[in-house]
Amino acid sequence: MSDQTTTNDQAVSNTESVVHTPSTDSIVAPSPRGGGKGLTITALLASLIALGGAGFTIYQGQLKDQSQSNKILVGVNSIGSDVKVLAERIVQLQREQQQLASASVTKEVLQTRLLEAENQSDLAFRDLRDEQSTIRDAFAKVAKRTERSADKLAVEEVSQLLKLANNSAVFANDKKGAINALRLADSQLKQLADPRFSVVRRTINEEIASLEAVASADITTLTSDINLLAKRISQLPLENEPQVVGEFALAEPSQSSPISAGSELKKMWLEALDVVKIKRIDQPPKPLLAPEQRYFLDQNIILKLSTAELAVLQSRPDIYQRSLESAVAWLEDYYDPRDKNVRDVIDTLHQLKRQSIGNELPPVVKSYDALQGIKGGN
């Protein structure tokens, strides 16, 4: 704006100088001569021309000034625009500076927080490692206790198996059952892999060998013979069982021989003699058995034979002997000893009695005692 004002002042001063110059040049002193009128007109014309040129010059100067003013205004507007742009840029720079300042502060805060987070993470990891160590120790203790509990349970199972083996040998005389129990106990101790039980395992193997050395009977043949005898009992005759007299067909009278009372009586007497047999009895006869009593007698003898068969399977010689003795006694008391089948059955039973179904099995308690001694030392 100051440049524009200075330019305008210079234009006004130039105009004033231009106007002033023609006025001084155009002033002519009046001539006293008669041709002065023409000179005056000429002077006026010259003055008018000078004034027109001056005005034109002034107009041109004004146009030039106006153009310069417009250029100046355009420049001023351009400068204002540039100033505005510069102001906006300054504002933007200020904002960016504020953002940078804010960002720098946030970065510092973030760095501080990152350090704090790292410290907290270190503490958390340290606590986690401590907890993991504690958990590992706890698991190790639990595993050790569980292992000990499992070992104790295995040892208790072995103890029960050894008890079972001894009971099978002593009370049931079950050779096979006792050996199986001992072998299972030895397998359990082998899985434990504890050198303390080596003595127990050695004792178990010795007991198995002693049980296997006991002789065994032919169980299949004995049970088959006893079963066949049991099927024959109901077919044997009793000692005082009356003979069944069949129906006699009446003979038709012969047409050639006459029928007389004497001949018929003689014929009847002979038939009676054939039916009735007289024999000497040293002891009083045993009373007859009713049919239902005969049935129960047969079933009792069959039951004794079944008991003897079961005793063979269980290797119980005492029960085997007692059952066969009872069956022989009942056969000799109630059945006809003169009958061939009765004698054959009784003789077969005596032969079966003489057969041994196995000796008494030895007790197997040494392994159990050795295991209890080791358990007591735990």
C-alpha cells in the first residue's frame, strides 16, 4: 500500500508540472501592432492544442497509472494470497510442531510404559517360573507317592495271591489252582523290579517245583468209570426183591385125554413147586422196600458216586475214599450180592478205591512269610 501511494503522488506532481509548463510558454506579451489579433488567436489555438496534448498526456499517464495501479493491486492481491498461504502454512507448521511435541511426549511415555511393562513381564515370568518349579516339585512328590502306592498295592496283591495258593494246596488240595496263584504272584514281583523281592521269587519257584513233583491221577479215566457205574445203579436188583411171576396161559383141554380133578390138582402142585423156591436163611430177612424208597436209595448211591467224581476233579482223596466206601456199603446191604451185575459194580468200586487221585499237597507258606518280613522292613 505504501508503494501504491508513492506512485500516485509522483503521478500528481508530474501532471502539475506538465500543466504548468504550457501555461508559461503560452503567455505572450500583447503586441501594440495591428496584427496582434491574429497572434492572439494563434496563441489561443496553440494553448488549446497544448492543453489537449497535456490532457492527453495526463490521460495517458492516468491510464498508465491505472494500469500500474491494477498491476499493483494484482501484486498486492497475489502478495495477500501468498501471505494467506504462508499464514496457513505457519498454522500447519505450528500444528505439526504441536503434534511432533505431542508425539515426542507420547513416545517418551510409551518408552516409560514399555520399560514398566518389561519390568512387570520380568516379574510375571519370574513368578511363573517359581510357580512352575513349585508345580513340578508337587507333581514329582505326587508321582513318587503314587508310585509308592502302586507298589504297595502290587505287594498287597502278591500277598493275597500267596494266601490263595496256600489255601488251595492245604484246604482244597487244588494243585493246579495253587500253582497258578504262585506263578501270578511271581509275575507281579517281576514287574516291580525290586531286588528286595528276589528272595521271595526264589522261594515261590521252589514251592511251584514241590507242587509239580506231587503225582497226579488220570482224572479223565476215573471220572468216566465212576459215571458209568452211576448209570448202572438203578438196574441192579435188591436182595429181598420178589420175583415177578408171569401170567400163565391156561392150556386148552386136549380132546384126546379126558379132564379129571386129580390131574388138574397134580398139575397145579407142580407149577407151584416151580415158582416157590425154598432156601435156608441164617439171618432174619430184611424188610421189603417200597418203590419210592428204592428210588431214593438209588439216588443216594448215585449222589455218593457224583461226590467221588467231584473229589477227583478237586484232588480231594479223603472225600473220594469216603464217598466210595459209602456207596459200597449200601450196595452190600440192600442189593443182591449173588447177582452178577451187583458183584461187578462192587468189585469195580473196590478197584477205584485202591487208586490214588493224588497225595496231600504240601503247604506253601514260606514265600508268604518271606514277603511279610520284607514288608515289615519298609
